[in-house]
Amino acid sequence: MAKFIESVVTDLLEKQTNFLNTTLILPGKRPMLFFREEFQRQAKNIILPQMKSIEELMSDLSGLEIISGINLWFKAYQAYKKVVTKPDTFEEFIKWGPTVLKDFDDIDASLEPANKILDYLVSVERINQWGEGKIEIGKNEVIQNHLTFWGIVSKLYFQLQQDLIDAKEGYAGMVFRIASEKVNEIVEDRSQHYIFAGFNALTKAEQALIFRLEKENIATLYWDVDRYYYTNPNQEAGSFLRKYKEKIKPINWIVDEFSKPKNLNTIGVAKQVGQAKYIADLIKNLSEEEIKNTALILADEAILPAILNSLPDNISHLNISMGIPLRSVPLAQFFKSIFELQMNREKLGKGSLFYFKNVLQILENKTLSHYSSDESRKLIHDIRTQNRIFNSPNSIQSALGESIFKSLFQIPTNITSFIHHLKDWTDQLLHHPAMNDLLTKEYLFYFKKVFNQLHENLLQVDDIKDYRTLFLLYNKIVQSESVAFIGEPLKGLQLMGLLETRLLNFDTIIMTSVNDQILPLGRQNNTFIPYDIRKQMKLNTFTENDSIYAYHFYRLVQRAKNAYFVYDTEADGMGTGEKSRFLAQIKFESQHKLNESFAAPNFISKPLKEIIVPKTDETMKKLWSWADYGISPSSLSTYLRNPLDFYEQRVFNVKDVEEAEETVSARTLGNIVHGALEDLYLPYLSKILTENDFKIIEKSKNNALQEHFRKEYKDGHLDKGPNYLIYKIAERIVDGVLTKDAKTAKENEFIIRALESKHEVDFPLTNGKTVKLRGIIDRIDSVNNQLRIIDYKTGFAKDISVKTEEIEVVYQKEDKAKQLQLIFYAHLFYGDIKYQNQPIELCIYPIKFPNKELIKLSVDKNTTIDYSIVENSTIPMALLIEEILNQEIPFKQLD
């Protein structure tokens, strides 16, 4: 089976050997290397023809440099400002400008007179015809806006054309149109012969040039065509080629390769990672010789990182002809944070303060973590613990010392200086002595290139006024940039996108993401020209785009012996989970059998290994230190809930990382309420409270709340947003407690005897040893001489009863934590011998529910508790503590 490039070179060498005045024109640059290699294989001591891509040829003929992207947007915006009196901002312009420029490109490439199409779009007659003459144009605001918009677009087209020609530049369609108008000059000159190889869908501009040159015998055309899709009028893959029948000489080599036996397979796999893993299994079974003739084709570039992370060990050589999108590399998030730092300074920080999340994102970026210093780590700690939501540039810079990140935290004088500094900072990091990661260096080089491009454009225009617009522009560039890979195109596995396969053939093809809406793309609304007008004016529509994808797909399959089409079965995001209709066409329209299957990961379930942590001598020292210092009720509850959590917290002192609170957390709210209530009641300890006392307390309420908010929340803002609402919640909770207590005082003799009182007591174990119990009781009060031990709780419990004969259950089950805590308080209270004859009530005060009564612990249905609670619970609690202190009983993960 002769491959296309091999056949072209063979034919050229049979016809001539002197290629001094021959130019080989190809659809892209990638096939050039393969043509050179094939020439060297078939002939020795030969001067190769000059090789150019079609874009290079058109640029040479027109005398214009092709520009695109940001450079073209700025040129178009300058032209736009010349034709309107009140132009949109640049931010508004790039929302619609790129789409208009795409339409200009299509208009020029079609060779249709631009004024004919643009005038038709603003034609009142057309609108009247559409509305059957019943629309009053001047009175319909929507239609009037439509006419105004296309009037502006029409002026913009001609102004932009003039500006670009003056600068010897042009967008692709414009360059192709002007080049096609030079065809007579080429015909007259006749100094060059052109070989056009492997083309399919040609614009009208390309047709005007190429077909005329062939007619004048100045060009030879080589087409890669298969009988299957060329002769079948219903096969969209051959639709362009069939249209050219009458305009060109007979097509070279209409081959019949697609009909030959093939091993075709479709495999449905869930998610991108699933596809990548399946493909890895497929490739690892290929021999080295098979890999040489294998192409891995990614219909969707987003799967590239997953593919690269899954390649098997037998891939010793890999050539990647597509780049990884710059927006997907790890450093993209870092630079995004730098832009957001300035955007949020403008938006949230009143123009002078940096938002803490952006500061932390920059300083804690994983890719640049080895540039972290003691100063930066201390700053991170201070921002979190001091709740510094907004930070001044001076405070950050003075804290960072000599850190590489220091200069990023300054307020630039303008947008241009910001980008200039970012470009210099990136260059400084590139040459930093500690920068030894080659991949990170490569990423930095590309970001520096982006900043250079931005800076050059900003020097020429002053249309970017704020960081939001700048970021929008930066984002557009990053989305279009890719990090190119360096590989060996003639060795190993070829990894490429579908468009990179043009002119190339492989024995085995493996294609990913062969899903509907990916292959083909389907309807893409990146145009302002309606479908009916595009059709009428002979501009390309989505149906022509589908035909282009169909040709690339079938041309790739026609010479392949084995093909594996992998598609995503998951219907999520933008995907439907449907395989491409191209696969259905092969199944139902061709003679080939399609082997259909689904792949699922094969999980090897290993029995879970029980986590057992033995108690070493060192662990026992820490446990006895804990017991001697003072055992709290929460530590016993933690052990019952999960011994490993107890081990981490009490032996290793592992604590949650303290985070800066942008909004007040439940824990902080609880601390504020506790602190405020303590301050309000402290002057009235041991005094019979009256209704009048509560009126005086009410006046101090706001001061106490604000003081404790400042103490707990530090630099946090409370005057607006969610924190203001939370302040009001705290105020409501305190109001509820005061109202309930005032009612109690009005109807009873009510005395608060202690607040936040600290207690500790020696506790005997059954083995004769003694430990210490320690805790803080939120409140001790009395109502009509009945003592109440009170624990404030934000939650609510319906029943906290216990039976004497079942009291050991409290020290065995985690769901009895409230009972355990209240009984523990009884031990603390009765630890003072003078109280051992005093009956008490052990209560939970549900401070979030002011209308609910206090929840009292009942023992044998009695809420009045005496010293017997201590006697009955001493042994069960001692056994629990002894279990914790028993070196023979390891810490285990609970089921």
C-alpha cells in the first residue's frame, strides 16, 4: 500500500529531477519533514524543491504579513474609533469584535464583494420582505439597533482594510483575496512551477489562484482521494472534491483503499482519565515496530495531560505535534492570582489594600513553593491568625524582606507599568539561581512571551483603563497559546491533533474523544451573519465545516489497517455521551464490520487493612502527661468517637490549620457570645438579680459584643455584608439569654454564683493510681436556692436521660457525649467536699433557642441530682481512663 507522500514523490521524480524552479505548496508545515525524508529515501544527490505552506505562499504573493489575535484586535479597535463618534470601551469591543473579524475573514476568502454582503445586511427591503411589509422600521427599536450595528460594521470593514494595507499587514482572508488577484502576474512571469499536494477544502480565493495556475500549466495538483467517499454523492467527506470536477484536470489517483479489510473498533469509556488509561493498556501491547506506524490522535486537546500521565513504559520515543494549552499549565493559576490581586484591590480594597485570598494564593503556590522563605511563611501565619482580610502594600513588603515575591505586592502607576514589571519579574525568576526545573522554565518562557506581546501592544494604545479589561485580554492570549513540545517526528509514537494528520498515513490509528459535538464540531455560533444569508452569499456554514472534518476523518481511516475509536460515555458538562455520527456512518453505510465494546476499570479490591497504633514508651509518657495535667470531658468524648483522632490530638497535638475568617465561623461566634455574657454578668455575681438589673445590663450589651468581636475576629470587618448579619445573630442570641434570665429573675430568686469557673479534682483509678480531671463550667447559678450547673450549647437535645444501672453506657458509646459532659461537671463540682450534700441540676442551656426551656439531665427520671451520681459513675469513668492509659491496648480505627 503506497502512502500518499510516497506516491507524490515517486511521480515527481519520474517526471523531473531538477527542482530549482519548483515550489511545493502544502496545507501546513508539518508534512514538509516527511516529504524531505521521502525524497532522501528515493533519490540521492538531488536539490529539493522549495517548500512552503499555503499561508506563506499567499503572504509572499500579496506582500502582506498575516496577523491575528490580539494584534488584529488592537488594529481593528483603532479603526473602529475612527468611524464612530462614541465608541464602546475596548472591553466591550472584544466581546463582539473578534466575531466580526471572523466574518470579515470569511467574506474576503469567498471573493464576494464586501459591500454587496454588508449592504444586504442593512437592507430595509430585506427586513420588509422578511416581515411581509408589516414592520415600521423607524419605530422598531430592535431593528433600528440592528441597522445601526451593521452600518458601523460596514464602515469598520473598509477603514480596517485601508489601515492594514498601509501597515503592509492583513488577516488571512484579506491576504488570500489580494494574493488571488495577483494571479495574472504569476501567469505572465512563468518563472516558477507550483506543486499543490494534499488539499481538500479550498476557499474561493485559493481556488481562483490554484485552478488558474493549473489551467495555465504552471501548477500540478495532487489530491488524496478515495473512491468510497468521492463517488458517493451522499458522502460529505468528498463534497468539496466533487465540486471541483468541472474546474480542474482529472484528479490524480482516486485510490480504492477504504474498501480493503480493516480492523475497526469503537470503545466507550467513561471520562477523560478512563480513556487515557484504556489507551495506555492498548499501547503497551504493541511491539516497537507497530508503534513506529501508530498515531495517537486527540480529537479534543483537553485530554492531553491525562494521556501524557498514562503512557506506558514501552514508549521510548514520543513526538507530540500539538502543544499543551498554556491555560492548563500549573503556573497559569499563579499568574491569574497576580491579576486578581490588582483587580480585587480596585474592586474590594478601595484601591489601596490587597485581598488576603490573593496574597495567600501567590505565597502558597505549589509550583514555586521552593521560593518560600521564613518571612513569607510568617506573613501567611499572621494573615490567618490575625484575620487580616485586607492588607496594605507596605505591611506585606516589609514582612517579606528579601523574598522573590516582594515586588509583586505594589500598586503600579498604570496598566503598562504593571505588565512591564510582570515581564521583568518573570525574567528575573527565569534566571534565579534556584530555578533548576526545566519544565517550569519552559512555562515561564511562554508567559514572558505573553507579557512581551501585551506590553508591546499597550505601548501603542491607551484603550485599557482597568485591570479587569487587562485580565480579559490576557486571558484571551493565554487561551490561544500552547506550549510546544520538541520530539522526533520520524521515530516512535506520533501524538497529534486531527488537523496535524493531513497528508500523513499510519497502519494503526488510535483516536480519543470521538464524540458528537467534538467530531464534527457541529453548529458553532461564531458569526453575526445569519445562516440563510451565508448560504445565499456562498459563505461557508457549519455544513461545510462538517464536510472538512469528515474528509480528514475518512482520509485517515482509508489507508489504516487497524483503527481504535475511543469515546466518552459520560453525559456531563458540554458532552452528550454520544459517539460521533462518523462512527454510525461507517457502521451502517460501509461494508466494514465495526467491533463495538465498552471498557470499564478493573478494580482489584484489597481487604482494608485495620489501622492499629501501638502505644510505645514515648506515647505512654505523653498520655500520662495528659492525665497528670488534667483530663477534659471533650478528650474522653473524642476517644469514644475515634481513638485515632484522640491519638493525633492528645499525643501529637495535631490541630486544624487556623484560617483567616472572611465571615465569622460558628466556633468564633460561640466564643464571642460566651465572652459577652461573662462580661455582662460579672458585676452581678452572688447578687439577687432584679428586673431593673437587666435593664442596666441591656445598655452594656452592644459594647460587650463589639469588644469580643474585635478580640476574636481581630482585623475583620463587621459593618457590612455577611459579618454584619452574623453580628446581628450574636446580638439576638445574647438578647434571648438576657430575656429568658430576666423572666427567671422576675418570677424567682435568681443568683448567678460563678461564670466560666475553672475546676480541677484528683480522680482515683481502680488500679490505685490517681489522675486529674480538669474543666471549665460555663455557669453556676441558683433559682430559689436550687443550684444549677449550666453548659451553654448552640445545639438542641430532646432527651438526656440515663438510668443508674446503665450508667456505664455513657462511657462506652459516642452518642452519649452530652450526658458524659454533665456527669463530668458533677465530678468537678462535688470535688469540693463542702458541696457533697448539696443537690444540683445539671443543665444544657440552648442559647440559640430562647423559647426553649433548659434541658436537664435526668437520672432514673429525676432531674435533681445528688452525690450518688459521682459514686455510680466513678468506676465506669475510671475504666475508660485506664483503657486509654493501658499500654497493652493499642489505638484502633473504629468500624
